Amino acid sequence: MKKVDFFTPIVLVLLVYDVEAKVFTKCGLTKELLNNGFERSYVGNWVCMIESESAKNTSKVTERADRSKSLGLFQINDKVWCKWGAAGGKCQVKCETFLDEDIKDDSKCAKKVQKDLGFRAWEGWMRSCYRRTLPFPNC
């Protein structure tokens, strides 16, 4: 009978999330959003939502009660918007791409989420940003 090392599954889980992460400053995030084609008039909403959802951390993973995961800077849910290991979901992207510091794919998908469902798709936006005046960040 083959002996199974107790720590092997833990190491494998850690390797799955071994990515280059970045935690943005508010001004750095604002600049990055503009560089990725976000409309200036909505940048205040995006920054507020991102601060609430991921604390500006590109590698954040949140386990949901329904066993899905919300991923990355924009906390995009893997149940609908992406697929693990291969391009898929409504954004036709691998979920893993939402966990690195390159936010091009994340931005494209987040814009799709916002277009389809509005900012109300994000609990953090509802909790922290809804019905607030959110001016362009002062940088």
C-alpha cells in the first residue's frame, strides 16, 4: 500500500495560488484603471468598489458560501465569469488570470460584469459606495 504524505494536498493548494501579486495605492490604481480604458466619470465608483472588495490586492481569493470563489482585484466570481484551467465562462478567460498583477483580462471582464449587471453585482459596492458621491480620486 502506498503511503500518502499528509502535506502534499496543502502544498498543491499553495502552488495553485502562487502568483505575482500587487497591492495598489489609490493613485496607482486610478492610473491603472485609466490605462485600461475605464471611463473617467466612473473611476470613483471603481476605486471605491475595489477598495471594498479586494483592498486593492490583485491576488485576493474569497471563498463564497455557495463554494464559488471571487477572484483578484475586482473579485470576479468563478461560477459564471471564468473557467479554471481553460478559457471559459461569460468572459472567455481562465480564472487564474484574475490572480496576477496584470489586470488587462480582469479589466475587460469587470467591464462586462458592470455592463451586464451594473455595480450592484458587487456586494462591496452596495455596502460602501452605493448612494455616495464618489468623485474622481484626488491624486
